[in-house]
Amino acid sequence: MADQKNTIIVLMREYKFIELVGEIPERYKAVIHFVNPIEYPDAEQILDGARLVIGHSYINSRVNYFIFCARNIGIATLFLVDGPLEWSNSYHNDRLHRRNPYFEGALMEPLVHDTVLTISASQTVYLQYRNPGRDLSFMSFKNMRIMNMVKPSSEKAGARWQFLITTAKHPYLNDEEKHNLVLLLKHLIEAFERSDHSYVFRIFDPFLLNELPIQHNLTEGEFGDVLNQVECVIGTPSSVLLQSMASNKPTATLIYRDSPLFFQTGWLLGNFDTISTTLESMISREQTRMELQTFSLKENISQEDFYQVLDTVNQQPEKAPRTNDAETLRFEKSIYKSLLENPMNFNLPYWLYKLRNRLARNK
């Protein structure tokens, strides 16, 4: 790889990259190379000859080690935001600090890449606001993982159930959220049982499955296939709700935590006393709320082709080695300390020696 100039290094698996941005066009097939950072402890060897390094994991210390190595030797870096922001995930996420116990920031705060590709203009505005004065270039791209799930269908054609109830992969981050979500879902089930509406679940969380009286749970197949079997969708904040709205389904957000919402669905579902009214409004496809969903999609899903955006990034001048401000230095130092304490690194003495030298230079 070292003899290939202008290589683009992608720090993620090929199938995940294609799922996120689309099939690789011919002009990039010989240029893009996929690297698993775990397999290459010496980042500088892999980066030799590269023009651009792309990552999408903010909390992975191995990935961030590659990003900082690239910065320090003058190679451009690009960060792919792979989905909508969610408040608790950004600011109350213990998993972020378990992965790197020395990290003191929040998700994507700070951003240390040269270019940041968001999924929408509204997401760009927020991340710019949270990263002031950091000399970042922001662009947006069409998230194919969200949009490829959208399969055309008429409003109710082929629907087996009227409602789908679903959650994010990690729908709660503490015991309070867990309790509130279970309580809300139980009230929702009771409302359905009092009505004539048919409903089905798509839930994978073991705790929720154990706590709720779920009769039908569609866990097989792609989410897009499930969408074609239902008329309306109720779920926790996640990209699933964007997919639902893009499929022209009446969509409700479950409100079980006191957190701001980064995007708006046509319906909110959190008040126990109004659940039945909300369900009736959804099944009737209340026009003004459906129009709001159309507006929300335009604000929260970019239509820009990733590879056309990448063409623009590649035309930018080559980078010089960057100096780090105090916030970036703290982030970089936390990464090196996290890696040095990782027991998986015990058999990599030369690499650890280099890491310790880097950490010493950053003190």
C-alpha cells in the first residue's frame, strides 16, 4: 500500500461503508483501501502515500490513533456522521467513557477532523455551533443506510398490521430511562388492547422482551420489509423514525426522557391520557402532521451524493501537519493513555514504545 500515492484509507469494514454511502464507483475502486486499525498497530506504515483518511467511529481509540497520526504528518482526515443525533447518547452516554475512561468531552465534542460529513444541513448547524473556532469544513451527504430501507408502497397496500412499535438498539442509558420506557410501553399496549387496532413489535432488547407482554415480534428481515407490512410506526428516537417518515408512514416518537429532540416526527407519544387520541390521529393520517413530516425530512436528510462530495474534498489542497489546541491535545492524550492500558496491546512492545513517546511529547 505504501507505493500507492493519493490512496484513500477507510477505517471501517467495506460492507458497512457501502451500506452507509452507496456502491463504490469505478473512479474510486482502485483508490479506496479498507483498513482495520486493530490489524495494523503501526499507523504511519499504513498511512504512507495516503491523501485522505476516513473514519466514522468517534469513540474507538484505535481509529482515533490513526486520525491523529494522519493529522500529525499532514494527511487530510474526514469524519462520517452515520445517523441522527440523540441527546442522551451524546451527553449521558456511559459507554463513551467506558471505551475511553480519560475522555472528558461529549460525543463529537470536540471534532478533530479536517472535514465533517453530516446527514443534513440542520445537523451541520448544530455541530458547528458545538465546535466553534475549530477550522472544520462541513458538508452533508445522503445516508444510504437510511434511504435504502425505504421501499415504495402505497399508503396501506399490503399492510398486515396498523401499527409497528419499535426501539433503538440501545433505547435506555440508565435505570430511570429503562423504568420510564417500560411503563410507557405497558400503557401503550393497554391502549391497543382496548381498541380495535392491530399492532406488532420489532424489539431486540432482552430486558424489554422479558418485561412486556409481546405476542408478535418481527425480528426477521430488513426494516424496509417490515415497514411495508404496517401503516403507522411508533418508536424511540433513532434513524428508524427517519426511515419511517421517508416511507410516508405516520410516525410517533415515544417520549420517556427529559431530553431535547433533534428532529421532529408528526406525533409525540408520552402522555398516558392521550394515547388513544394519538392513535386515532395517526391512523387517519392527519394531513397537517403528515406535511410537517415532509418538512422535517427535508431538514434532516441530505440528498447530496457522497462520491460527488468526495470529489470536492479530493480537490482541496494537501494539508500541512497540524498543531493541536488545548482541547485537541487533551483528546489526543486521552486516546494514547487509553491504548496504553488496553490489555490487548501487551504483545506489541515496539508500538507501545512509540505510543509512550507520543504521550511524553504531548505533556
